Amino acid sequence: MVLEAERQGLIQPGKTTLVEPTSGNTGVGLAWVAAARGYKLILTLPETISMERRLLLRALGADLVLTSGRLGMSAAVREAAKIVSSRPDAYMLGQFDNPANPQIWRDSEGKVDVFVAGVGTGGTLTGVGRFLREKNPRVEIVAVEPAESPVLSGGRPGYHQIEGIGAGFVPGVLDGSLLDEVIRVKASEAVAQARRLAREEGILCGISSGAAVHAAYRVAQRPENVGKRVVTVLPSFGERYLSTVLYSQLWLSDAADEDELPPAWRLHDDSVADHDPPKL
């Protein structure tokens, strides 16, 4: 996105301030590119973003503007637009509407039956989905969204704790015509699956990765999918979530009960996070 904007003469290192709303890995990538190419970067983020991610972004030189966590990404998008309108040097790349991965196809020797991915900007699902459909029109494409904010499947936006997906609106980048199905995953299910991946498979991943794997397991367990290859993407490292609800149990020994934990460490869900997640 940065290189394309440079090519079009829309931005210039040392003169343009980049502004972008984000809650996930795009912000980290932009912070790295901005530092390397000489841009000042302002990121607007929901206040629910993990402390690790905040520190990482600041370490890379980004300025952070926190917005209401209850209003989700919509508030961050509005704040970014407000900043851009008030600063003549500012430019918003627009990850949710900017259109600017064959590896799994090669590694699986062309055998991919179902592709499952969470939707943040929709870029991963759209890009990979289009590639897979070009190779095999019968590949099923499944989107994953928070059950607490099921906008893609026709529900209303709401507060949720699965950082990185579920922006609260349908991103312009997302090609909805690719989708065969949208699966809703609760925060408790995503947390339970991410914890299982760490304990049983040595994969320390984030909450959105837990949501993707939970949905992939759900798809793989269907009778009609026996023997099929179901592929998903784990987009987040667990190190960025150690201070969130995902690993709150690590801190429970220092608190009499979960109510004494900071809000970010509590699971805001009526269901229990420590139930057994689906396994194959």
C-alpha cells in the first residue's frame, strides 16, 4: 500500500504523515515500513488492544490514538478520518478498502479442499480465496467472525474480545462473492482453542488464530468432509496477548478471583473459557 501510494505521487517520505485505523497486524507492518522509509505514523486503535501490541507499535515509532473499545473499529476509523481532515500533511492508506499466496498450494501439492480464515480487512480471505478458486473452482471458502459481532452473517455489530477480526462493518476489500459460509465463533471458544494450541501443540498464538482453528475444526468434523484437506491461517503471535484474557489464568494466582483482574484479563462472555475445544 505504501509503495503504491508513493508510485502514484500521493505520499512522500519525510513530508507525509501516514494515518491508519487498525487493531491487528496491519498496524505492526505499517509501523515497520514507516520507520524504514521515513514516515511519521499515527495509528488509531480500540483501547482494548493488548499492552504488548501498544508497546511494540511505540517501539517502532508509531504514535497511538486510543478510541472506545465498546464502539470497536468503527470508532477507530472515524477518528483516523477526523485526523486526516484536520492535517494537510496526513494521508490514510485505507486498509479496509485498499485492493493493492501461492505457497500453501505448492506445499499441499494442489490438494486444498476448504480454506478457512478470519476477516479483519478481508485481504487474506479475498487474496488467497481468489488464487485457490483460480486453481480449483470447487474449493470452499469459509469466513470466520466473532459471534458477538456477526456483521458478515447479517447480525449487528457489538463488543467482542477477538482482536484482529470483526471490525463491526463489512470491509470494502472483502469479496463476498467468494464466500460459501460464514462461521460465528465465541470469544470463549477462540480463547479455549488458542490455549489448547499452546499447551498441546506448542503453538503460542493469538485469539484470532484460536477462532480460525476452532472454525476449521468445526468444518473438518463434518461427515461430508472426511478425508478432505482443510487449511486455515494463524495470523497472530501469542506474545502480543500475554496481558489479555487469553492468558489471564497465568495471573489468577495473584488474585482471589477473576473479578480482581483488570478488565482486559476478564472474559466478557456468559460461557466458560476453560471448556474443551474441538479436537480431531
